[in-house]
Amino acid sequence: MVLNAPAKFEKGAGLEADHRIAFILVPDFSMIAFSSAVETLRLANRVSAQPIYGWRCYSPDGQSVKASNGIVVEVDGSIAELQKAPMVLVCGGVEVQRFADRAMLDKLRRLAAHGATMGGICTAPYLLAKAGLLDNCRCTIHWENLSGFQEEFPDIDITSELFEIDRNRLTCAGGTAALDMMLTIIADQCGYGVSVLVADMVMHHRIRDGHEGQRMDLRVRLGISNPKLLSVIEIMENNLESPMSCADLAKDVGLSTRQLERLFHKYLKRPPTRYYLGLRLERARFLLSQTSMPVLTVALACGFVSASHFSKCYREYFDRTPSEERMARV
């Protein structure tokens, strides 16, 4: 990690801390992710009894910015006023792609060119990728946005882990993963003891490693424990673009097709074909809301052979067409 050297904001920032961080809050940002990050810094100062960290918040236009939960946060200025900073953390949230405009992307590129360590929290890695700042870097993003990110940036090394620190690029899946990422940074800059004290203050009983997965174990998420059924569902989730037949799914886990159908009816109250279709359509819904991919491209990415078949299935499942889904989110 290249995070140790203290540096300063541009003159006039009014901060006397050793490590200074600029938070860029994108409208509809995730409050839990932002607060997890900034509160960790505040507590690091408290347990150390000295101002190790300082921070300022910026919005695209310098006006107060509303989080996705409706809470409005005052900021210190606009991104145009942010000239240099040793570390910049962009906080994203709902439909972050709407804010990937030229002013935002150019500003991120300039800050990186001035040597800032650049980070993206929750969905904000999308903005860093759009600005070309994640090329040749390992990164992560919230699991809900992962498939859309992979489709739009196929050459970027994206993972499904809690957070990634690759040289001077920091990315985090959001939520409480921001807490673990900041605790890791504090341990690197201030020592493990300070990091542990902060974790104890927020009653975070274990500092999670970045390599831990984002989502709950499938067993917990679905509330079922049948190992063969869980194995089939995992195979389904990993093969959405090229759906497998029920016969092949059953064969992979040592069941007959009839046995597989009985398991799905017993535990999930629906046939495997219907469950599989639901997984594919849910992924399509994410892609429609998170990317500007054409409807046909979304259809193909989710295992449908034509736009018409995709539209028919989508309407039956969600009671609206893919085009209506996209228009409803504009």
C-alpha cells in the first residue's frame, strides 16, 4: 500500500492533521458507506488524542447534497474548488452512472495527475473506471453493480471482495465494508493498536480482511441447507449468460431431473426453470438500471436469444417491458 506519506491540501484548507482526505459526495450517495468511512477517521483521532486525520467534503456544484436515504449533508465546497489533495474518496450510491459527466471525470483525472491516492466507495468505482483511473488496477464494487460493471469494463480486473487496495487505488463495496477498509488504512498509517481501538469503539468485533466475500453465504441468504440444492443454485448464478438445462444441472450434482424438480418444489415452491429465469431477469433489471447497454445486449448477457423473447419474459415477470423499466429510472 502506498499510503504512508503525510501531505497537505492546497493552501487554505484549514486542516492541521497529518493525513488529509477529500470526500466527494455524489448525489444519492450511500450514507452508511460514507459514515462508516468518516466516523472511523474521527475515532482514530479520538483514541490517539491528536488530529491524525482531517477531511473536507465536496459536491459537484458546491451545494448541499442529499444521500440516498433523503438526509441532506452540507459540504465545504464544489469539486471545482478542490485543486489538490493527498487522498480523494468518492462516495457513490444509487444510479451513479448519471453523474459520470465530463466535469466530474476531468476533475478526477486532474486530481490523480497531481498524485492523489484515488478511492471509490460503494458504486463510485464506476466513476473511477469511467475516468480511466482503474486501468491495470485490481478493484471491487458493490455486488449489485458487479455484473453491469463487468459488461461495461470487460478489461478491468474487478473482484467481488469487500475492498481492494492496489497501490494508490482504493475501492470498496460500500456499506460496512468501508469501515473495514478504513481500519486497514489506519493500521497501515497509525499502527494496528489504533485500528483495534477504533474497531472496539464502534463495537466491530472483527476487522475483516479485504479478501472476504461481500454477500452472505448462500445457505444463510436462502434459509435452506440442502447441499445439492445449494450447489445447483450456485451453478445457476454462475451461468446466467449461457443457461444450462435442468438435465445438465441435475447431472452436475448427481441427481435425476425428477429429483431436482422435487427439491425446488419442496424448498422454493417453484420449478427450477422458473427459479433460473428469475435469476436471469433480476440480473437484466440491474443491467437496465445501471448501464446504458442496448436492450438486445442486456438480453444476450442474460441468456436470451432475442430481444422479443426477452421483452416477453420480462413483462410477464415484472409487469413492464425492459424499455419501460429503463424509462422509469430516468
